[in-house]
Amino acid sequence: MATPEEIVRFDEVEPPPGASPWVEGAGPGRDVVVVEPDPAWTEQAARLVDTVEAALGRTAVSVEHVGSTSVPGLAAKPLLDLLLVVPDPDDEDAYVPALESQGFRLVVREPWWQGHRLLRHHDTRTNLHVFHADGAEVARMRMFRDWLRTHPDDRDLYADAKRAASAAARDAGEHVMQYNARKQDVVRAIHARMFAAHGYPV
């Protein structure tokens, strides 16, 4: 498992020279519209979690709903985020074909960053993030979701940052990675409070 020292460290890991995280034909999305929370997101995510678990069986160490759509009352892009933990993300044959049979498509391959892969589903718009169990990002995703669920002031602060970032990114014609950068300062400030409350080094 990741240590507290690893969890609080946001490493900016660059691709090796000449490498791209994007699978050929894929790239960052351009839909940065933030909408009001939809109670249906929880049910939609639960169905997809069941789909992934059934497709992968014991290969799926865990599958769960994370990200903004997993936080009741939080405005978000209407795009579900799921977290899939597998024993070895580099062994794509163990999980990618089974997920593709359920409508997912591999779009990101980042073995240099905690083994991360990203698959998209378009029928129910979803980002499925794949990591190994020891990745610090796995712990951060879970902690951030749970913190926002129980701290409405930070949830509302984050919602305001998302709406402002969305409006600015749309005005500038930016893609989702640039939208994420616009709200990063608020995200990091919330993380700092969260880490401090857990007694982690900050």
C-alpha cells in the first residue's frame, strides 16, 4: 500500500522521450460543461460496476465509483469516473479484451505513472481508470471522494471552482486537461486540508 508520504506527493511524471499517453486515434475530450448533480449517476455507476466485475471476475481486485459524480450534491461534468484495481495493469490481455466486449475502449496507456490505463465507455459516458493496488493515486481518489461527501463546505468550494473553470475553458476553446489545470489550485488546497486532518505530512 502507498505510504502517507507517497500519498501527499503529487508527482508530475512526464512520458519517456518520444512516448505519448494517448493510444493512436485518441486524445483529450473537449466537453467541459459542468451540470447540476443528477441522482441517476449513482445508479448508472452501480450498473457499470456490476458489468466490469462480471466481465473480469477475480481479475478485478476492486471496482468503485469515484470522482465528482460519486459525491451527492456536487456539480460535475456528466461523465462517470470508475476506479478499477487489477493485479498488474501492464498485463492488458488480462482485462482489456473483456472490457472491450462490454463497450469500453482503451484510450490512455501510462505505465510510467503507477501503471495507469484509461478506458472510455460512450453509451454511458464513463472514464474507467485502471491502477495497481499500491498506487498513491488509488488512495487519493478514495480519500478525496470520501472527504467531499462529508465536508459540504469543501464540496461547495470545489463546485464553484468547477463552474468557473468550465466557463473559462469554454470561452477559450480549451480541452478537458486545460479545464483541469484551471481548478488545480482549489483541488490542491482541499487535499492539503484533507491530508492534515488525517495526520499526513503536508
